[in-house]
Amino acid sequence: SIVTLHLHVLQLLDFEMFDSIMVCHDDPIIPLQFELVKGDPISVNITFDEQAKKAKFVDIQTLYEGTNLIEIPMPDSVLPGVYTCLFELSDGVIGYDSITLTLDVRYGTSVLTQRWDDVIGVKNSEYNGGFDFSAFQWFENDNAISGANLSILYLDKGLDLDAEYTVLLTRVSDGVSQYTCGFLPEYY
């Protein structure tokens, strides 16, 4: 008698992705992009740490549908800060591959406003989503601007329209310091 054996050899899972993701707190989703190097995943699991769960992030368990993009919903009331989760692909048979991700949730540029060609300001709590801040440090292209530690950045030479401006904000409510997303000034 003849026996036919159809053998499918599974490869150990391997994927690549950045271990730190920067997003703005007012983005509706956090896109997690990865590249599948080898293997046949059947599921994706994202498990948040306790701090992230307190911020209303919810663990995700879903089937892998062949796309290398997973979207995490941004909790409505998330406070800007740094959160951690475990991202895992599983083949359901011989194993999994995982990476610990840092989610750097920054203030959206909606907390900032530009006035003229030489001023960017942090909106007050009535207009910025209810945030009160006790400290400010402005940056131009990731370089601290000496003496720029007020809620308003005024540059007598004018804003550089080719530069990106951020501000490190310290919340009154909990003392946490976090950056804004990059702000690109416009010609006024």
C-alpha cells in the first residue's frame, strides 16, 4: 500500500517593528506597523501594563488577517504620558514572537496656537481640553530654546517656517511632564 504524507513545516515566528511609537493624544487611533519576517501567525495579542489600563487602554486579542497594520483605539480620556504594552504574534501551534512597546502619547498640537510670525502659545485650560500646566520648556528642532520657559514663545527674529516646535509641559494635576507633538508654523 502507498501512503501519501502531506507535510507542512511551520517556521518559528519572527517579525520586526519599532519598539517605541509616538502619537498625539487627540489622534483617534494608534497605528502599529510591523513586518512579518517568517512564520504563519494566526493571532495578535496586545496586553497593556497596569498604568495603561488605568488610562483606559484595553487589551486586544484578534485573529491575524494578513495585514501588517494593527490599529489600537485611543481612549477618549487618555492623559498624555508614556505607556507600555506587550505586542505578540502567535501561530497557535509551535510558538509566538513578542516585543515590549513604549507608546509615547504626546499632547496634540490642538493645545497650541500661532499668533503672527513670531509667537506660538499654549492655550489655557478653557481651550486646550482642560489641562493646567505649571512649567514650560520650548524646543526648536529638538533643541531647547534658552530662556523659553513661559506659556508663550516669542522670537523677535520670527519663527523659522522650516522648523518644528515642541514644548515640554508639566501638568498641575499630577506633575507629569510630557512633550507636545511637533508644531509647524505657517506664514502669517
